[in-house]
Amino acid sequence: MPPARVLSVDELVARARALAEAGPRQLLGIAGAPGAGKSTLAEQIVAGVGPSARLVPMDGFHLAQSQLVRLGRADRKGAVDTFDANGYVSLLRRMHRLEPTSVYAPEFRRDLEEPVAGAIEVPPSVRLVVTEGNYLLLPDFPWQEIRSLLHEAWFLDLDAEVRQRRLVARHEAFGRSLEQARAWALGSDESNASLVTGTADRADLVVRLPEPPSP
């Protein structure tokens, strides 16, 4: 992995704000391993930039639970082949070309463990779209197109031990036993983390926060 820069959230907000001012619409991607704190950082960036920014997470493109069961992938939900990657790429294309009407994106609801279609509106007035997820920088089809659609890409780094501890706590919070949470965090999640960490060199910026965000 390339060396990480330690930057505060305020410094990253300033960088995102400058990016938003660089064109009619800019797409910022935040990648990183499971539990690195991507969602929290993305929310902080959007809040810091203000109404001209919108958050569109990759997680909205989780396959429905019924499809994961049908495909035999429910026991590794979150793996690269448990997402509608083509749908995600298509949405990024639409937001990149700045259509004259609103674009509607799906949202993943953790209380339901399901994606909900059309939950996020991205009107033409939005100048900065922040998208975050594990697989934004993968070089494999169809993910490889994402990098060319992002005006800037960041990779959020965090020590593996901290990530794993937070993932265990997250899985427990959503109903798994401690034993189940540890098995998932050190099994499926860590396999995904190994894949994602190898893509950090495709980012414009590898960053660590002085105070890591919650996952």
C-alpha cells in the first residue's frame, strides 16, 4: 500500500469543497476495507460541504436477500459478487454526465438488511457526489470503469486490529452473537479486506485520520 497521509476531517472537507468548485459536478469516491470508517467520513464530508453535496453509497446496490439465498451467497453478504455492480456503474455514469432532471439512487437499510430503491435524490443542483464503498478501485469488470468516472478517489486506511474490533461490535449490534460476529469479521469481512487493500495504489490519496471515525 502507498504511504498514508494523516489528515483531519476539516482538511478533507476543504479538499472536497475545492473539488466541488472545479466543475459543474464532481464525483468523489472513498474506498477502504470493511470497518475502516468510510460511511462516517463520507457523511462528515457531505455535511461539511453543505447542500451542494450528496452522499450516494455503493451499499444501495446490495443484491436483495432473496437473490443472495437463491445464488447461495447469503453467508458471505458483502463480498464482491453480492452487489449489482453493473447497476452501480450505470448510476455513476448518469451522475457523471449531469442529467437535466433528478437521478434517484437506492439506499441500503441496515434495519431491514435490504436495499430500498429510489431513496436518495440527486438533483441537477448537486455539485459534489460523494460515493463510498469497498470496491470502488477494483480493476476487474465491471468495477474497473468506476475509477474513470471519479474525479478524485481516496482510500481510507485503518489498522486491521481496530477495524476487526469495530466490525465485531457492529455485527453484535445488528443481532449476531459474539461468536457469530467474530466468525464473520475474521472470515468473510477479512477476505474482502484483503481484496480491497490491494487496490489502494489506484487512489489519488491514501489517508489516515488522527481520530479514526466509527465504522
